[in-house]
Amino acid sequence: MRRWIAWILVWMMICLVPVRAVHAELTLSSPSTILIEASTGQVVYEQNADEIRSPASITKIMTLLLIYEALEKGSLHLEDMVTVSAHAKSMGGSQVFLEEGEQQNVETMIKCIVIASGNDASVAMAEHLAGSEQEFVDRMNQRAGELGMKNTHFIDCCGLSDSKDHYTTASDVAVMSRMLITAHPQILTYSSIWMEDIVHVTKKGSSPFTLSNTNKLIRSYEGCLGLKTGSTSVAKYCVSAVAMRNDITLIAVVMGAPDHKVRFADAASMLNYGFGTCRLYKDENQKLTEQVQVSGGVTHQVGVQMQEQFHFLDTSGKDLSKIQRKLELEDQIKAPVKKGTKIGEAVYTLDGGKIGSAALVASENIKKAGFLDCIGMVWKKLLFSNASQI
């Protein structure tokens, strides 16, 4: 009996070891950190993530977001030429040494901002888009409010300021980072560049300049796609790092690290923790054959489609193959129907419990039937009825 008890105790200890390892708390040296999964926005780990701090150059994440939103709207193009002002040239800190009157295209400016953290390039782009840096900063604050970044306020577009009025949190940085990389994933093509040459063309002639990435994780951490670093005497060392492995994209934000080595080490530790614990489910079955009845329309049915792909992040080791989906649709809707109108939802369950849902929407526009439409439908019914009797 004693032998059996001993073997049982040993077996229990063996089984418990992996559980403790998976859920062990991280030991980080930075005062404020957060780790989120990009597709869901779910927080995987956080430590003082809502603590207000100076952001330094990770401010430029919002600058880049506004640049890409302008590109998406068509009010800005990658080949547009940007002229550098005296104000932009005067920026200190990290810069790419643009000269007053020098012109570079938008694509080059983006590279200068995200690779080399050029303060001069950031201000030049702000002035190009809004007429002045202050007007652009007003837009940054407005966009922050729209994104729900309640603990953020900017007073410049590059993060050079050490003013107490220029602040954010690790949580808010994660929000704007997620928006940037999910809505505009092409930014990661630039942020993952290690080194690239640009050419300064001024009155003095042409001269090459090498952009060197400030995010050293892209060379030392497998799957890292960069994003943005920052440091000042007040902010200390900050980073918002993006990494992707096995179809999972994580964002690790570190603020206030005592030095650059700790900044990258803490980001890497969080990413390791995330990739070790996270399992992502994506509903790959996006084609639906269901239809909903339409009353008073030119047609009697409308097709159904998913508004967006459903994602579920698990960190507890559940069997995601057991996830089930149930479609809950309206019995009937009235015309007119606008494409994209919600007409139901897909409910997802695991082990008997609801884990989330996704909106189901109309796949097309259905006009309301007019007098002539009604006559036509009646006429068609009569024709089909007579044809079936012959």
C-alpha cells in the first residue's frame, strides 16, 4: 500500500510541473508593461499597464497611424513629395539630417520615421498633412480619443518633449499599436527592415545616408517584425514590439526600462510567455448558404455573410477543436435592406459555455418593392401558374 501511495504522489508531482511552468509569473525589471494578442486585442499579461508615463518616440506610432489613414483615404500617396521646413530641420534627438528645402517622397519619410525614428521626418510629415505640427497634434489627440485612449495626451508628433503634458500608458500604446498593424499591416514591411540607404538631394548635391533600425529585437528575436522604440531622460527606455509565430501575432509594450538591454529583454520575456501559452482559434468556414426572408422587397430572400472572421484566444490549454458554432438569424426582415445590415449572429461555444459571437449581415442590397415591382411579381406568378397547367 505504501508503494502505491508513493507512486501516486510521484505521478501527481510529474503532472503538476508543466502546469506551474506554463502559468508561472514573469519577472520583469521594467515598471510598466503589457502583452496583447493582435487579432483579438486580448490582454495576455500586464504590469502597471495603466500607469501614466512619458512615451518618448513611441509617440510616432500615432503619427504613423494618421499617415496610413491618409494614404487609405487617398488624400496622400506614397510617391507624393514632401518638402522639409526649417522647423522640421531644427529637430534634435534622433534624426536623419534632412535639410531645409530638401524633398523626399512619402514612402522614404515613412522609412525614416519607423526605421531610424527620425524626428525631423515626423515633423515634416505632420506639416505636409496638416499645415502645421500643432494642427497635426490636435488630430493625434482627437484620434486617441476615438480609439478610447483615455490616459493619453500629445503635445508633439515625435515624442521629443519631456513635458508632463505629453503622456500615455502601456495599455494605450498597445491600443494604437494594434490599430496600426491590423488596419495597415504593410507598416510591418518597413519596421522589419534592418538597414537601408536613402539619398539626400540638396543644393550641396547628393549624398547617401544609411537608416539603421533602432529595434534590435528584429535581429535577436525570432519572428520579430519591429515597430517602434523610444527613449529620453524622463521616459527612460520604451518599446512596442511586434512578433509573429505560428499565425499568432503578439504586441509587447515596455515603458520606463532602466536601460536598452532591459527594454529588449523584458519585451522578449513577455513574447516568450505569450507564444508559450497562447493558442488561437480562427473560424475558417466563412462561406454561408443560409438566407433570410425579406418582406416587401423586390426579392423575397437575402443572403447571409460573416461581418468579420471570428477569433478566440485561449491561454489555459483547452481543446479548441471542440469549439462549436450556431447561427441565430432573424425569421424575417423588412425591405429596404442595406448590405451589411446585421440580421443575426454566430454564437460560439466550448465545453458548453459561450466564448464569443460574430455578427451576421446581409450580403446585398434589397430595394423596397414599388407599385410596378408588385405588378411584375404578380404577372410572373400568373405566367408560371399557367405554364404549369399546360
